[in-house]
Amino acid sequence: MKDYVIQWCKHIENTNEFAHPIDLFWRLEPDMIPMAKRVCINATMPRMAALVAASPIDAALHDAFGNAAGIDVYHGYTGCLGTNHRNELKYSYEV
């Protein structure tokens, strides 16, 4: 799992995309399981384990986003409309 987290961090670092952390996760999430399969050669990592292992990195991205935008991270979640956040995120702040 440690190797997976290291690879996940490198994957995010190489993305070079500026986006809200939720948008970034939705874009990168399809890469999680294939990456876990490549890294965990002798065992299969369940999807939930991959999500849990990546969660501290996700939390750090949310914190960094709030710091960069000069807002409390929770204020970055207000203004979301609709139930399909993948397509309908709207923000109540300007960066």
C-alpha cells in the first residue's frame, strides 16, 4: 500500500492541472485501480483500500486549495448545484 500511495502522489504531481480538488479527483479516479494493480504485483488491492490509502493525499489537496484561494476549505464546497458534481460544479468564489 505504501508503494501505491507513492505512485498516486507522483501521478497527481505529474497531472499539472489546476482544478478544484473534487474535479481533480473525478478526473484521476479511473486511474486508481489500474495503478493499484500495477503496484501490488503479488496481491489485489480492493477499490476501498485504494480510496482509503489515497484519502490523506486528497485531504491535503483540499487544504492546499483552500490556502491558495485564501478561503476556508469548507467554503470551497458551498455553491455546488445539482447532484452530478462531475458535470455541474459551480463555485461561490473567484480565484
